[in-house]
Amino acid sequence: MSHHDRPTPEFAAAVPQPDGTPERLRRQIEFVVEVDQLKNVLRQSPLLAADRRENDAEHSWHLALMVLVLAEYADEPVDVVRVLAMVVLHDLVEIYAGDTPLYDSAAGADQEERERLAADRLFAILPDDQRDRFRALWDEFEERTSAEARFAKAMDRLQPLLLNYGNRGGTWRTPGVTEAEVLARKSVIGDASAELWDYARTLIRTGADRGWVPRADPGA
């Protein structure tokens, strides 16, 4: 694919590369500059250390650190470097697709299509070999086809759970959310780590005991 066939990285275009920059390096730097926008994608999860919501870049950093700290709890041996690559890459598509709150079913209806199109557009900025490698890792994470992908997904679901618990509810207070729904949404943690799933269920149960998430829909 030639430069002219690729989608224009509009944000990166505002930071033109010096004349004479080799084509491969130019494409790589364009990608690095383009994904700086991740720092402006706000999530719903509140921070523990400040009165604001976290952004996607903060979330991705936290996931990477959790992988390094918690990899020993994976039920199957995992290649930590591959897991790190997945947790760093998986949310980049939200630069174009936007964040989809976990407990917003309406917003999630077209999430898969929005994010797939965003992945097509974003990874095409890279040289072809890196485009294919990063896209394959992104697909592997989404499909949870490996032990690494399942553990990466577990970290992605555990991290906001820790924030919600520490904030005495956080996004658990979204109207209509119940303890049963939180358990259902977080159950993929158990696909990667029985011990971390036991811990997560304890947090959710404790949150319900303390009134931070309803035990059942009051209207049911």
C-alpha cells in the first residue's frame, strides 16, 4: 500500500516530519503522534487519586503495570510481553470509535463494528508488517483465542473494578446496574484466573453488602 493509498492521519498531519525522513520511520512516527490522542479519550471510571475520570492512556498504563505484577495468577502460562502488547494496543481504536461504557447496552450495540472500522483506519498508518502484526494482536485480544488474550481481558475487567470498589461504587451507581450484572460483566476474569476471579467476586459482594451496588433491580 503506498502513502497515497493510506488513510491520512489528520492529527499527525499537524506535526509534519522533516524533509528527508525515511518512509518507514515517517509512518511509524505518524502513528506514534496520532495515538497521542488517546490521552484525551475519557472513560467513565473515576480515579482513586483525583476527583476526575481516568483517560484511556492512564487505563492502558495501569493495565500494563497490573500484567507485570499479577501475571503469576494466570491459570495458564502466559508470554508477558505478548500480554503487555495487547493491553497497550487494545484501546487505541477508541481514538476514532470513542469509549463504550461497560454498563451502557445501547452504546454497545454497534461497538464491534465501530471499533473494527477504527482498527482498519488506525493500524493502516503503520508500515505494512507492523500494521499486520498489531492488528493480529488486537484481533486476538478481542476474540480471546489465547491464554495471553484471556489474561489481558481479565486485567481490562479487573482494573475498573478496583477503581469502583475504591470509590465506593463508581460506575456501579449507573442507573439499572445490579450486583448480578456486575458479576456477569466481570465473569471473563474467571476465564484466565480462578484466584483473581475469587478476589473480584469478593469485592463485588462486599460492595453490595455496603450498598454501593444494588443486589437486585428494585423494579423486578
